[in-house]
Amino acid sequence: MDNKFLKPYEPKEVESDIYSKWRDAGFFNPDVCITKGVTRMDAPTYSIVLPPPNVTGVLHLGHAMMLAIQDTIVRFQRMRGKRTLWIPGTDHAAIATQTKVEKLLQKDGKRKHDLGREAFLKEVDAFAQDSHDTIAKQISAMGASVDWSREAFTLDDTREKAVHTAFKKMYEDGLIYRKEKVINWDPKGQTVISDDEIVHEARKATLYTFKYAADFPIAISTTRPETKYGDTAVAVHPDDTRYAQFVGHTFEVNFAGEQLSIQIIADPSVDPEFGTGALGVTPAHSQTDYDMAQAHNLPLKQVINEYAKMTTSSELVNGLKVEEARTKTVEWLRSQALMIDEQESDQNVSTAERTGAIIEPLPKLQWFVDVNKKFTLKHSHLDGITDGAQVSLKELMTHVVESGQINILPERFEKTYFHWITNLRDWCISRQIWYGHRIPVWYGPDGALSVGQDPHDQSFVQDDDTLDTWFSSALWTFSTLGWPDATEDFAHYHPTDLLETGYDIIFFWVARMILMSTYLLGDIPFKTIYLHGIVRDAKGKKMSKSLGNAIDPLDLIETYGTDAVRMSLLVGIGPGSDTNFSEDKVRAYKKFANKIWNATRFVLEQTTDADFATPDTLTQQDTQYLNDFNSLVHEITKEIEEYKLYLVSEKLYHYVWHTFADIIIEDCKKRIAQGNEDEKKSARHTLRYLLINQLKVLHPFMPFITEEIWQTIHKDNTMLIVSAWPHA
RNA sequence: GGGCGAUUAGCUCAGUUGGCUAGAGCAGUCCGUUUACACCGGAAAGGUCGGGGGUUCGAGUCCCUCACCGCCCACCA
């Protein structure tokens, strides 16, 4: 027996060496596994992509959990003999990273616009590189057996090619279009954002009821009087007899110095019960009003600019911020005796997820992806959709989940997914920021356009905007495999088997991946979606740097070892459920590692390699032990395939500690001391056999300690990481 | 306004096709320097499984209802 077993297990002393051994042996790369004869060339494949962490800093416990889950599955599949590929990478996270760097520059008194686009982007690249290096270190520390030789970045050249190809195809199919529409403007971030980047906040607001002017016949209600300078109509319900006489008329009124031309229209979307039953229509500054204006051919009148300031001909409010303009307008209405009612009410305000700024709906020229337009899907690998079918993106996204080609775990998120698609509107993909994939459109003289490729012509100018960061990450399952080139990797590994990610990005990312994959490839991006929950602090609060309750996985690893950290993030945490994290749990699994260590010590003291071979006689008791173990293996094999790691990890813990150590070792101890020769042999075999096979089944969960023990026992340079999963 | 999740031991949580005396970690109690392990072993204690009703031979598990907490979605101005 090796003397190291005389001391408690010290993860720190072995982990980084073991990770290097695995990596240097090349076993993270399926090609090497084939070359070295540990995986058959014709073995079934198993592939997953790592959800690329944002290069905005460091990884948190949520990432650690994601890595633990994925690595456990990947190691299991590799041991089962599958041709297993796990591709790592990072995400440029356009807006998040840019904001972060801007803040850092601000500390040095520097500003984005003083630097200029190129110099600023250099700063961002440097930051992203640093961030990437830290992240790569953390991924390794977690023991993740990712194939580093295939590492990707959402903003590198290969991925840019994929983005350009995708954009071009969508443009040619009429699915990407440029149009002036009312969009969600973030006045703080100075960019448009998509519907999904909006967070609704409940606030108190006052609902004002008033008339524009004394000579105007209808009173309206609004929480935003300052937008009324942009009104071009008043809408009432078609059946509302109170206002029927006015419908179709246009009134010229002077509203606090602004000349308004208000047409009275009838629209069924107006609720006659709400307020006065009449709605002032502001097409330029409200999404709903814009839609109504489109339907009624109403003119657009912009009175608020990108800085959320008024641009009207009214002396009263021109140039003021919207909040100040509101106050002024309200005062004016009161003073003119036009105000009829003021009522406190609850209101949901749209704010920008990133900056927290209140969204200002504005008409702007932007790029969109049309989710409803039908197009011809030339080549379909999808069940129930034939080549050449006329479909929309929405239909594709719905179909693949509805038909069961993509399976979501936990199942309840399917409902959430369908609900989102039903309400989905065209996806605004342009952003007024610098960091990211620049829109691949070049404008030439006389309306000439080059889409998807640089014309290399001085008279052409590229679009200033960049793409929503999710546009490039939506291509991740195949852009990482070399698409649009017809690579071997793409042929072998797509569609991927599993997407494991947080439920909080089901819309941002998961749905968009399904959109892109079904459209561009006529295929699903993955077969199963496993959604994990959020790791909160011990009190159930969301971890964040600003709250000071964030835990760095590296600190935990330092104290308790990676295996313990992994187990603490696996045991008992089912898909889709949030977890409150406490260090006690990690401590418990550090003890567990030590228990394995000491059990090993005992077995090694009592047995030799030769005991592994089945002896002539096995006692009935030992046969029972071995049968029990084999049925456990059978059970957990099935459960891992069903992604029930939360159950399996607990069962293994329980078996090792309370069956193997508490019962079997104690029993064998007695028989080795007092039994006859056959009984001794039988007991030794049981111990040796169970030890070796426990190492195997524990390995995906606790890769370091099991590999360390394995290599101590096996002096022949074999590695547990590529040894065969036990047959059950 | 719509949808979803949670409510199990003092604390944090498992318990997925309804089935033996409901489990784990931590905390707490008692005993133990038995040759793998004090990062341990043994023993005991602790739960009307949120309330109420129903289905069933049998319910923590299924159905209805109520309560409280949390999350997501939503263009009632």
C-alpha cells in the first residue's frame, strides 16, 4: 500500500497534476481517444457544447454547477465507449462586456467617444482576453474534460463567417429586413434593445384624465401627459355610442403651445370601460399606439429624442427631460382647468435589464428578423416537415418541441417555451454599440447594397451598428463545428445530444438556437434540453458582486477540493429547481472524499491485485453483495442516461458510506480475521472488486480522487477517465 | 391580468410511474482511544409531510379548495 493513504486525502496536492495528465494524454479529444484505441471509430457519438460564459469577468457558482453537471455526463458517456465531444468556448457578450469596459475606463477618466471606435475596441479586446484566461483556468479547475483543441469564441473569425453566412441567407429569404419602427430605446445605454431585454417594474403612477383643450369634445386618460404633444388621434371603441358622432372627424387643437391635429378613430382594441373610454394615440412613443397607427394610416409625430428629452414646438416643455415635462404639463392642465381627474394607480414600467433605465419607445430605423413570414425550407431533416415546405420561423420553433424531437427537462418549461413563441414579435437584432459583430451590410452609391460580404470598394460604407450578441450565440451548436464549411466535425457531431443551461436564458438563447438551427440546417440543434436552476446564497438571495454574497468557486476548491464542490452542486438538485447553497454541504462531501480514501486504504491493506480475479468459491453473502452492487450499477446507468444526476449522486454517496463502508467492510473485516481460507479469499475478492468498480461509477462525479486512487493501484499507466464503465 | 414553482426534523433540502416503521447534510443529546477513517463509529431524540376536503385496500406522492412565499410572462392607456 502506498504511504499516502496514511494521511487524510489532500485534494490540493493532486488535482492540478491529474488535470494536466488527462489533458496531456489528449483524452478530452475524441480523435485522440480513437487513435489511442480507447474509443472505437464507429462508436456512437455523444456531443455537447459548453454554454459559452461571458467574457465579463469570472465564473460564479452557477457556472460551477453547469460544469459539474456537464462533465459528469460527458465522463459517463466517454466511459461507456461513446465518441464523446464537449466543445468549450466563450461569448463576447457584446453589450455586457462593452458596459463593463466603459465603467473601467471611466475610473481612469477616459470615455468611449474620446478614444474612438478602434481604440476603444482594442481596450475591450484586451479585457476580453484577460477574462477569457481566467475563465479557462476556472473551467480546468472544475475538472471539466472539454476539448480545448476545439475551443471557440463567438467573435472569432470562424464564427464571424457563420454569422455573415446566416445573415446573408436570412436577408435573401426576406427574413431579415430593415425598417423604421417604434422600438425599445434605452436612453442610458444609448441603444435599442429587444423585447426580451426588458424588465417590468411595478411602480405607483398617477392616471390623469383631461382634455387637450377647452374646445376639444373628448376627455382622455394617460399616465404620461408629456407624450401627448405627439398625439395624432383619439381612439374609441366602435360600439361606444358616447363618441360615435365624432368618429371620422379631425380636430385642430392647441395643446400647451403645440398644434395638434387629432383624428377620431374607432378601434376594437380600446376598452370602453377604462378611464373615459377614449385613448389618446401617440404613434411615435408607444408600441400599441404605433400598431394602431399603422392600421389606421395615422402620421407619426416624434416629440421625444434619444436622450429622453422633449423636442416639441411647445415653449413650455421643449428641451426638458420627460419627467420635468410631465410635471410642467400637469401644472399647465390644472391651471387651464382642463384636468378632470388625478388618480393614483399601479403601473408596470419597462426598464432596460442592463442599465435599469426606463425604456423610451421611439421610432427608429433598425434591422429585424421576421418570425412570421413563410419561406421555403429547402432541405428538412425534421420529422413531419418535408423538403420545400412553406413554413415560418415560429412554426419551426414550435414544431420541433411539440413533435418531441426536442425534449425539455423539466417538462414544465415546454409550456413556458410555447407561450413565449405565441407572443413573439419580430426580433430586433441591431444594436447601437461598438463591441460585437458589425452588421454585415455595406451601403454603396445609388442605394447599392452588399449583404453578407465586404465588397472591398471605397464607395461602400459598412453599417455602423452591431448585432445583438444572441445572434452569434444562436449559431453555437454548429458554428463551433466549423459551419458553414462542410467539416468532418459537423457531419459527425451535429445535432448535439444535450444542451445543458440555465432556465433563465431559455428565451434569449435556447429558443434562438432552435430558430437558427431549424432554419439554416433544417435540423434540430440538440435532442435534449436540461435546464438547471439558479444557485442562491444560504438565505435564498441571488448571488451578486454588489450584494457581496457571491462565492468564487476557486475559493471553495482551494478549501474543500473540486470533487466535494462538484458533489455539493449535484446531489439533490433536480433540473429546473433553484438551490440555496451552503458551505456545510461542501464540507460534508470533503468528508466523503476522505471516507473513500480511507476505505481504499483498508482494502489495499487487506488485498492484492490478484484478489480481483473471481475465486473458486464465493460465499453466499459475498455473492449477494456483488449482485446488489451490480443492480445498483444497472439502476444508476439508466438514471444517468435519463439525466437524473441528483438521484444518482446521492445513491452513490449512500452506497459507499452506509453499505460498503459500514456494512460490507465491517463484515469482511471479521471474516478475514476469523474465517477459513475460502471465506477469507471470498471476502478479499469482494472488497477488491467493489473498490475498483466503485471508483469507476464514482469517477464521473468525483473525477480527481477516483483517478488518483486508480493510478496508485494501477501502475501500468492506464487512466480511469478512459476505462470502461462496468457492465450491469 | 395569465402561467409556473415551493410549503417535509431546529436550519438547508431529497423523496418522478401511490406501497414495507418518511430520508440526508448541518446543528443538538448520550456512549466509544475495538488494528481504514475522530474529516470516525455506535445509540437515541426530533416530523399532525402548510390548512381543509376527496379518490383509494393504501396518499408526502393523485384530484379539488384555501393560505402564505417566490419566480416568469403580459401593449389596459
